[in-house]
Amino acid sequence: MSSYQKGTECIHAGYTPGNGEPRNIPIIQSTTFRYESSAQMGALFDLEATGYFYTRLQNPTNDHVAAKIAALEGGTAAVLTSSGQAASFFAIFNICSAGDHVVASSAIYGGTYNLFAVTMKRMGLSFTFVDPECTEEELSKAFRPETRAVFGETIANPALVVLDIEKFASAAHEHGVPLIIDNTFATPINCRPFEWGADIVIHSTTKYMDGHANCVGGAIVDSGKFDWNKYPDKFPGLTTPDESYHGVTYTERFGLEGAYITKAVVQLMRDLGSIPAPMNSYLLNVGLETLHLRVPRHCRNARTVAEFVKNHPKVAWVNYPGLPEDKCYDLANKYLPNGTCGVVTFGIKGGRDAAETFMAELGLASIATHVADAKTCVLHPASATHRQMNETELAAAGVSPDLIRFSVGIEDAADIIADIAQALEHV
């Protein structure tokens, strides 16, 4: 598959049927898999053989779709999770434990911020949140001896700040830790973070990858490039024997290309079970087959919407990295030259009350706690996805009280503009 373009990989990667086998990825809707002897089953439990025995850990449908996403991102291995939130948790927890520390961009999805700052804090992990536009010196100061990872979003949800991936990757590697990037908004169609120095990529596949609001899901992809063996004291879970598997050392048995994902599957999935249903993975794959067609349409429509609202007298401001006047335009041109995403944020003159009036008057666009699918939807993050944050935290995340997150779908752009125009007439 490495010789194919991304559009072809969207359709063909991850699964090659044999003679007389299903042309589409089959739905293996089974919890269990049969074997003829206890010895065969025991070899699976000892990680001495490959195969399937219980869907809580692995399932063929899930693995075919994970392999497709790995190919799209240019990674060596991947695993699907039951949600994007699970992917965020697994990606960090796979290499961190109580007492460890993570440096994270402050401009991230509100649910991710709450996971890090509240829930994982209760588990003994600490996080330092830095301005994504900080200097190299400020970024370096955020690291501690116990730092184990750096985390950021290619395009922040909903602040739409484009992360300087190379700057964050350089800082991470200087301190001997991997850079984990949430590439949900950009998708591998517009950006492949591994090409800029990232080590691990995650997705909420619920968004553009599924593309139709059919199924919740997540994915974790490993670049296979980070040398865990170089820092054995920092990453003992990967570089020292795992007694729950009779002393297997993941980097020795599975190499740098497979150690991280294998551990996530055989340890975290084994114990926490955040696996997607095979049917959900099948639906995800249906979405992936048109990802390369839908993402450019989302971007074109979003650019049209951004151009319209920036010139409207009732709109106070607009953020869209694809606009030349946007503060992230240069970074977008560097990392996302073919387009950014289908999300536009803007504020209505009159503040929060005006924003709520505008949203209530929309007809085509739906008020929904969702983003990045075929249908246009809108949300007021300060009242919803980022509701748990205080004013200081909201400001650090780039979420002002009047911010409207407008997720532009793939409907006809003229109809989307007409809906916005008529709603603004009521403000």
C-alpha cells in the first residue's frame, strides 16, 4: 500500500481479500473464537502466537480498520478504541503512571482538558498546560524530570489554533519523551504529523473519519520511530519485563514498530476493555472510504462561510486558519497547505445573548454536541463542551464567552450561507 496515494488507501488499505473472500471488510460480530487445543489458546495468552480469542482485546474487523488508519497516517501499528476520549486516555496511560507528568497545549478540546486536569490528576498524574504559541524557552521550562510525554492538537478544538508541530516535537525529543498529537480536525488527508516529528497520533474517529454521525470511536497510531530503549528509566512498562505475561519485554519481543500498540492492546484493552463494537468499525470504514472526497468539500465550504461572516456587520470577529488575516495562516500553510478543516468559529456582536439568538434561528444547521460530519451543526462551547472550565481556563483554551463553533457540512454552500444570513437578521 505504500506506493498508493491517500485516496486509494482510503478505499483499499488494511484489508486484502483472498480468493472467494468478501470484497468488503467483514463484520466479525463474535465475542469469542474457537481453538482445537488448550495449547493453542495458551500460546495466545503468552503472546507467543498471533490470533484472536476474545473481542475485548482484539477483533479482526477492528484490526483491518485500524490498519487502514495506520497506513493513512504513515504509522507502523494502530488500535481502535471505543471513543476518542478513550484514545486520549490510553495514549497517555500506556506510558505514564502515578507520579508522572505531561506537558500539554492549553488549546485543546474541553473533554480532553477535563480528562487530564481532573480525572487523571486523581490517578496521580500531573499536567502542565502551556500556551501553544509560547516561545521555545517557555516551552522548555514546562518540563520536569518526571515528564513522560507532550500532547497537543494539530488544529485545536474549538480555538482553531494550529500547533507548531516541529517546535513541540523538538522540545519533546530534547527532553527524551514522545510527542502525541490529536489529528482529528486535520485528518491525514490534510496533515500527517509523523512527517513533522510527532511520535504518536490519535483521532476521535467519531468526527471526519466516520463523517456521518453514525458511530463513536477513537484510534491510536504509532510512528514506530520513538526509541523507548534509549530511555529505559522513563518507560519501564515498555522496556522491562511484564510479569503478567511471564516476563515479556515489549520492545524486545515486538520491536520499536510494535511495542507501544501491543502493550496498549494486551494490557490496557485486557484490563479496561474500551474496544469498539465490530459493527461500529465497519461503519467507520464506510466513512473512511470517502474521507479523501469529503474533507476537501468541508474545507471549501468552510472557507466560503468564513469569508461571508468576516464581512457581515453583525459579526464581531472570525477565526479560520485558511483566511490570510488569521494569526495561524502561516502555520496552516506550512503544515496544512491543502486545507485546514471544516470548522469556523466567530462571535456575534451583542455577546452571549446574541449568539444564543442566532443559533436558535438557524434552520439548516442543527444545535448539536458534535462536529465534523456531513451535516452542518453549531454549538456554544462555553455552555457545553467547555462548560466545566472557569474563565481563566476558558481564556487559556481560546474559548471566549461569545464563541460560536460552526461545523460546516458538505451541503451546498449557498444553502449554508442563506441559513446563516437569515439567522443573523434576527440578531
